Amino acid sequence: MTKWKQLLRRRGRRWAKRLALFAVLFGLLIAPYGPVVLVGPPQIVQTRNPGIGVHTRLTDEVEERKIKRTLEMVREMGASWIVEYFPWGYSERKPGRFNWDHADMVVDHALAQGLTVIARLGFVPQWARPKETFDTFLPAENFECFGDYVYAFVEHFRGRVAHIIIWNEPNLSLEWGYRPVDPEGYVELLKIAYDQAKAANPDVQVLGGALAPTLAPSGSEWGMDDLVFLQRMYDAGAAPYFDVLAVHAYGWKFPPDAPAESDAVNFARTELLREIMVRNGDGHKPIIITEGGWNDHPRWTKAVRPGQRMTYTVRAYEKAQQEWDWCQAVCLWAFRYPWPAQTHQDYFTFVSADFVPKPIYLEVQRYARGE
Amino acid sequence: METEESRGLKELSGLMGRFSRFWSIRPFRWSRKRALVTTALALLLVVVGVLLWRSAHRSEDRVWERIQRSGVWRVGMDPSFPPFESLDENGRPVGYDVDLAQAIATCWGVEVSFEGIGFDGLLAALWADKADSVISALPVDPRLARDVAYSVPYFEAGLLLVVAEGTTDIAAPDDLAGRRLAVEWGSEGDVQGRELRRRLPDVSLLPFPHPQDALTAVVAGEADGALVDAISLRQFRQQHVGVHAVGAPLVSVPYVVAVPRHAPRLLEAVNDALVDLREEGALQRLEETWFGQ
């Protein structure tokens, strides 16, 4: 009997070891890759200019630690606002089935860093558009589907995200599914999105417009002058359907103090859009610059020298704060890319893909700290 | 009586018997010897297959064949970066890269057709078969080495440490301890200068709005060295004397010719031509023509 007991005990120990080994291996297999990243305690942005913002590019950033580090660096630079893209096609891959995992991760880390998130909504999923069309192509019969997504997004992020942008640069053909641009069509989309957003959260701020600054001539197949497009939006009854005008304010080769002119793309063109708002009885609404800035690529034709870019950028933040009381925030393009684009776009960034701060980052930080 | 034919048949049947015994699968037994021979044969087949496939694909280069057949080499270029490429008053491309393409084409006995393409779209033009090659002051991007093939470099445009003529005690960045370093504010030179100052806190960093100003400071004795790119240095030396680069580039930016990945013979021909042009002194002459040195 003792012999049997000993045998059973030995076998039991052997099996226990095997089970333990199996459990470890199984744990390794199902464990998430990379270290566990904690959101961390809430932080506060220290800045002399609470209107400083940037457009982040975290949509395709997979690793949570990189998302967190990016947003930490935004705060450490002294920026309080971020614009981030939350593609409809990523969150609702099948009609009515939403996955907010990645969006939650970005928003939660941003809030922990003390940042205000402006969510840019767009990107049509395959199921909501005809085959062989681009992800900016949304047929009018599916505007309601986009409205449903807006409702779901606003409801899900109620209490966390208080600003949403409806679509991006609808005055460019490529952003309107490579069709002729259609201000009246965009207003129809805006109405549906606005109603759904307010139904989900009456306090959410709906940003309309987000027009590309362009001097496209009348009848151009590529786009429509943003000043013309905005007036056509008002003519189509857009006024009650946005709370804030989103503006893209690129400087190209001009300094931020260059005067606004209808035949020039520069930072102060924002004032011309503002004039159109006032003319249409919308002067009480604020503007938020959700894209903009300067580029210092050595050979892009619209680029400036790196030193000019730094001076212009700091001055732009300062100008908006001091001279444009109707401008709530200036979110410049683009804080960091997940990986180098290897195009002139890399020269819009403040931080390299591997988190090395560029001199412009340090200069904005110095300004934000009042040094 | 055993004829020669029947002996042959017997030998053949013996051979087949041995073969069938060796490979008999019924009853199947995996002897060590059989396993080894099978593995060796399989490996041999794979190696021969791979070699044959590679040689077949190596010899196939439709881009090169088309260039030879048509006598025209389509070169993609963004003519907005003088002195490498720009348009003259008649709208014709001119510059270092234009002359380089012409020189390579002359080696092959073909004509060049320049295709104007925006810089960001140059490599896409190769993939879309809008150009056979790209010559446009194009730096190597290692991330795209699977998508395009790069030639040997023909020009180094990287970041250089520049000192005044006659300076003998600065040969590397570490020799700048306790000295003044001029950079273009916000440039790659500035980034590297700040990095250097983290290692050597007593380096004084002097920012200037333009690389030419940083070099002027070196000539004037206001700075002990400057970190500028090789193109700015060459352009400065067109009109000034008194500075020269020391050491290897701190950040290397080699300009290369890009060709489609599936054009190995074209790549080989480009590389051969570049080596020949360098040996003949033609690349040096191009520098003299376009940078006046």
C-alpha cells in the first residue's frame, strides 16, 4: 500500500510539474505582447498659452507605450489640445458592431495627460460604399449610416470627448470620393451628423468645415476655393448645424503676420473665413484651427528654412492668443508620425518617429514655459 | 547461351531490383541510410531549383530589354532642386543630375527622356512604370530597399564638420570641447550640435538663420567650426575661400540612382557606368561644372 502511495505521489508531482510548465507556456502564448502600460495618474499641462495644440497621428500607432509616450511629449511641450482621427471604418467594420478598443486607449491616455481631445470623424468602411471606391466616398443614401456612427461615437465617449469634426476637407475632390465637390451635399451630411451628435450628447461641440485652403479656380476638377465653399455652405443652410468652424491654416512660405488675401494661402487667411462667418450672422461662434503650420523640407516648393518654421510657429500660437479672441485653439499639423513617411510630410513634425524632439519642439516648449 | 542483350537485360533487372529493394515501401522501413539519402536528394533538388529559378529571373529584365529595344531611357526627376535639377528659361531640365543621366546614357548608346515628377511621387513612378529610373538628388531610404533597387552612391550630401583653412587641432566633433560651433538654427546640424553639447557641455552652440551665415562665421573667426550639409558647403565655396570639411560625414546622405526591383541588369549597367564615370574623372568634372570647384 505504501508502495502504491509513493508511486502515486511521485506521479502526482510529475504531473503537477507538467501542468505548471503548460500553464506558463499557455500564459506566454495568450499574454499581450509588450509590457503592460498603465494610464497613470492625471497630469496637468503647464503652459502660458492654453490655446496651443497639435494634430497627433495615433490612428496607426499600434503600441500602447508609444501612444502614451507621444501624448506625454505633447503635454511636456506645453500643448493642451490634440486633434486625433478616429476612422469610422476602423471602429465599425460591420454595420452596427463597434469596436472602440484602440480609440479608448488613445482617449484615456490623452485625458490622463490633461489634454482636450478633438475627434475627427471620417473614413467610410467598405460596407457603406460601392466596391472600387475610395474611403472618402460616401453615397448620399448612406449619410444616415455615418450619422449612426456619429451617434455611437458621441454616446460612447460622453464625458471624455466634447468636440468632434465632421469630415475632412470636403472642398477637395480626393476627400469627397474623387467626385466633384458639393457644398450642398456636405451640408446635408453635416445636418444628419449634427442631429445625431446632439441626440447622443446635447453638450458636444460639433465642428464643421475643416476646409483645405486652396486657390482652385472656379470649375476645377480638384477642388473649390475654401472661401467660396464656406459661403455656399451658409447658402445651403449650414449655420444651425455646427457650433465651431474648423479651419486649416497653412502658412506655406508666408510669415503668420502676412496680411490675409483672398488670392494667397497663408496663416491669416483664417481671418477671411471669420469674415464670412460674421457676414452670415455667425460671429458669435468660435474657430478652432485643427490643421496648419509650416514645413521645412529642404526641397519642397512651399517649405521655409527650419529657423523660419520655428519663428513662424511660435508667433502663430502667440498671434492667435493675443489677436484672435474668437480662436479657441491652434492645433498644428502634425506632432509625430508612427513611422517616417519619407516625403515632405516628415518635415511638418515636431518629434521624430523614434521620439527625438526636433529643435522646433524645444522652441515651442521654451515659449510655452515662458522662458 | 547468354547473349549480350540478355546480359544487359539481366544487369538492368538487377539494378532495378536493387533500386526497388532500396526504395521498396512495402513493408516500409525508414533506415538511417535511406533517410539520409532521401534528405540529401531533396536538398539537392531544392538547391538546383532555386539556382535555376534565380538564373532564369536574373537574365529576365524587361526594363533593360525595353531600353535597349527602344533606345530610350526614361529618367524620373523633380526639376526643382538646383544645381542638381531645375528648368532653364526654355523649360529644359538642366543640372548635375541631368548631365549625369546623359553621361550614363552615352555609355549605353541610348537617349534620355526626362519625366518631370514631384519629389514625393518619384518612387511611385517606378512602380507605376512611368519611369525606368530615378535620378533626382535622391537619398537612400533603407526602408524601401525591398521595393526599389539603389545604385552605388554618386554624391555624398551629408552633414559635415567644417573648419577654417589652417586649423590643425580640430579633426572630429570631440575636438570642439570648449569651442564655438556654428549651425543653422533648427537644422540637422542644430540637432547634432545639441546632441554634441549633451556630451560636451562646454561646447558653445551658435545658431544662424542660414548655413551660409554659419560658414561665414567660421571664415570670420567668430566660430571654430560649423555643422552644415555638403551642398551648402560646396555652394559657399563657389564664392568664398577659407573653409574645408574634416573627417567623415556625421550623418551620411548618399545620393543614388533608383531602379525597379525587378531590373537587375539595368541596376548592374547603372552601377558599371557610375564606376566608370568616377574612374574617368567625369563625376569630378560634374562637380566642377555645377559647383565651380
